[in-house]
Amino acid sequence: MKDKIFLVWKHLKQGTLKKMWKQTLWIYQYGKRYWKAMILYTLLGITGTGVSLISSLISKDLVDIITGHQTGKLLSTFAAMIGFSVANILVSQASGYASTFINLKVDSEIKNDIFSKMLVTDWESLTDYHTGDLVTRWSSDASNISSGILNWIPNLIIYTFRFISALAIVLYYDPTFALFALLGIPFSALLSRPLLRRMRDNNQRSAAMNAKLYGFNQEAFSNIQTIKAFDLIHFYTDKLKSLQKDYIDMRLDFQKMSILTSVLMSIIGFIVSYSCYGWGIYRVWSNAISYGTMTMFLSLSGTLTSAVNSLVSLIPSAISLTISAGRLMDIVEMPQEDYSQDSAVRSFEKQYREEGIGLNMQDLSYTYHNGTSVFANASMEAYPHEIVALVGPSGEGKTTMLRLILSLLTPQTGSFHVCAGKNHSNMLDMSPSTRKLFSYVPQGNTMFSGTIAENMRNVKQDATDEEIIEALKLACAWEFVEKLPDGIESVIKERGGGFSEGQAQRLSIARALLRKSPILLLDEATSALDVATERKVLRNIMQDTYPRTCIVTTHRPTVLNICTRVYAIRDKRCEVLGDGEIQKMVKEF
């Protein structure tokens, strides 16, 4: 008893129960949306239980008729038994279909909701998690929540109803038989305790290991070329074996406990069953009950034991649910991006699209969550029909500046806004909503699997073939696309497979140009192009009549001569370079 009190106190002290209660309330926010589905599921389960119990009573009467030779009632009772058996099958199938339909619908809706919340979660906070871990939480944990919402409370009601109704019938016909039927309950509850104590820890370890395995496989398959190039096949195979061994050891450790508990509970089940048989035979021999009553008791004893075990199993299910809720809460309760300015941004763009939209950032300071300071009082500006370059050594903050412009990161101090042309009297503060004003071509290959046309229409769903071809021409991509057998309907494989890095970059630039956003951001987006093609692409952008503001980051100074302004990131600031310094950089390249 002392150990039990200590265990409860330990959980209270660690805040485990408080945390589980908070997770339960979080689950309830979803559960209350589907109360109609839960009621339907519960009613179907109770109906199935009722039909099964009536079938047991009819079976009792049938056995009594046969053993008592009451032929007059045989046909009607047999017909009733067949009818209820058919009804039991129909209810069971209807319940199964309804359960599957509701589960799929709710699972899809909850996953969609979680997915949308993940997408608006603060970007820097989200990068603390491995992609494989995020996918596992969204897929496995969200499915566990949807299944639990529909099943846990309805099953609690169904199993309780099944237990009480079966017990009531047993007590009505022979109260002494109930003692034998309930004999295994305290033992079942007692044996379940050691398993439950380890359930929460095991579920947490299992979820973490699943995420780790998924993440490993995802990265390995995404980087097969690199693995082959470095001859790392054996290394990665051995690494997978090591992870699998850790997972197997963890599962087997838990399984040993499960097997021991299962064996003991099975033994108790045998004892209870044979005790019921013995007591039933004795009661029949003593003429206290009929043969039909005995067969009904034996059937209902199994129903009682099954109902109790099912109720006990709801406890680990509840633990599993709260763990899944906690893992999802870790993500969806992180800071969320603010899109409250969507309407204002749309109006701003519509009003000033013809004259163009620029940006102005003054005295920005930014430090990452890990304490790395990148900018201190940095300023830059860019306006329509300008190409503004950001140069500097790798790791000095060029990509970070573009992330600040896109509001993926939020500076700690400074002013940052978009403006109509160069008119600072008409401006809006930058926020996640202002991303509607930008097209972005990041470093690396960002093409999706599908056709070229499908990739283009990802950013402009109503784009015509002519508009797509025009964007391809501006990005110097049409020269190779038109030679393909299927043209813009040519298939792009995963990660841009089937095209060179330079071709994939030009396709990415074309996609950004097709969107016709007022501001274009190119983050080393021309690094895989030769110098002549790079200059041609940038000149095409400049000569385009659309009033576009263009900001590029580059390691190569060969295109700086065609830029309106060049900023060098030095000492956490952005310094405008003079013509002499630009020419010196070009010559020394």
C-alpha cells in the first residue's frame, strides 16, 4: 500500500497526471466535433450487444425444448434463433461499415487540420524537428487520435452495457453463478498493473524509435546518389541494422512482459471457465437449473470476462492516446504565424501592382534561437525595375536576409516594410501575409515530381500554355524544353530527376516568373548556370515590362555590373559597394 501511495505521489510531483489531463482536454477539442458519429457508433454497438444477448436467451430456450421434448415450440423457437442470428450478422456488418466510413472521414479531417496547423507553425521552431519525426507525428499519431476519438468513449459505454446486461441476466436466473463468472475480475485487474506501469514509457520510446527509423530511411532514399558516390552502401546497411536491432530489443523487452501477463490471465481464464462448467454441472444434477440455463451461463461467463478484459484494455489505450496528443501538441502549440493582414495585402497589391512594389528594411537586428547573432543594425532597400545583389562569404547571412524578407524569421529590432514604388508614405509592415507579394527561388533543386506544366501551374493554377512558354523563354529554359518530345508535358522525376542542375534551376526561375509577383528573390538561383546564361536570364528579367523588384544573392561577382545596387554583408551589416569595389571584385574573381 505504501508503494502505491509513493507511486501516485511521484506522478503528481512530476506533473504526469496534470499533463495527461491537459492532453485529454486537447483531444476533447476534436472529440466534441464528432459527437454525432460517436453516438451512432455507440448505438450500433449496444444494438449488437442486445441482439447477441437475446440470441443467448433463445438458445437457452431451444436447448430446454430439445431436452424437455417440447416439440410444440421447437419450430417457432428455432425460427426466432435463425432470425436473431441473421440480425446479429447484419448489425455486425452495418456497424463495421459505419465504423470504417466514419474512421476514414474523421482521420482525413483531423490529419488535414493538423497538416494545416503544421504549415503555419513558426518556421525556425519547426526546424528543430527532423522531417521524418514530423511525418510520423502527422501520420501515426494523428491516426491514433482519430481512432481513439471514435472508439474510446463509445467502447467504454458499449463494454459497460455488455457487462451490466450480461450480469443482470445471470443474477436473474442464478445469483450463485455470478460469483464464479466474476471470479477472474480481481486477478485480471491485478495482473494488468505491471503492464500498465510500463505502457506509457514503452509507447513514448516506440514513437521516438519509429520516427528515427522513418527519418533514416527517408534521408537514405533521398540521397542514394551520394551514398553510391562515396561507396557508403555497407555503412548505411549496417546503420539500418543497428537501428532495427535497437527497435527489436525495445519491442521484445515489452513483449516479454506482455507474454507473462497473457499466460497468467489465460490460466485464470481456464480456472474460471472450468469452475463455471463444474458449478453448472452440479446445479443441473441437483435440478436447480435446466440444461439450457447452464449453456446460457457458460456463454455469458465468457461475455462477462471478455467485457472486463475489454474495459481494462481501455486504460493502455487512453495512455497511448495521451502520448499521441502530447507529441502533436509539441508541434501545433508552438508559435503560429500571423496571417491577419491577408486582406490588407491583397488590397495593397491590387492598388499598386502597376507601378510596382519595393521594400525597405532599416536597422534590423536578428539572432537565432540558438544564440547565433547574424545582423545588427542592418539596412537595405530595393525598388521596381531594380536588380539588387547581396554578396558575401558563405555563412555570413545572405540566405538569412531572404528569410527575414519572407517573414520566415522575425527580426528582434528594426523597421521592415513593403512600399508602393519608392513612396514610403504608402507601405505595409512585412508579415507572413506579405509573402503573397514574393516569388522565391531557393538554393538547390526545388522541382516537384510531375510534368513541367504541372510544376509551373503549382504557383498559378489558371496559367495558359502560352504564359508558361513565355516564362520559360524569360528563364532561358524554352531552348531545351521545346526540343523534348512532350514539350511542357514532359515528366520531371523526384528532386528534378531527368534534368541537369542548370536546367532544373532555369525551370525553377521560370516558375517564379510565371507567378508575376511584384518582388522576385533569387538565392544563388543561377549558381549552376554558365556566366553567359546567368547574365542573359538577369537581363531578360530587367528588360521585362513587368514592374518587378529583383533581389539576388550570389557568390559570383560577374553579374554585378548589371545590378542597380550591390550590398556586401560585413560585420553583421549591409554595406552598399561603390563602382570601384565592384570592378575590383569582378577582376579578382
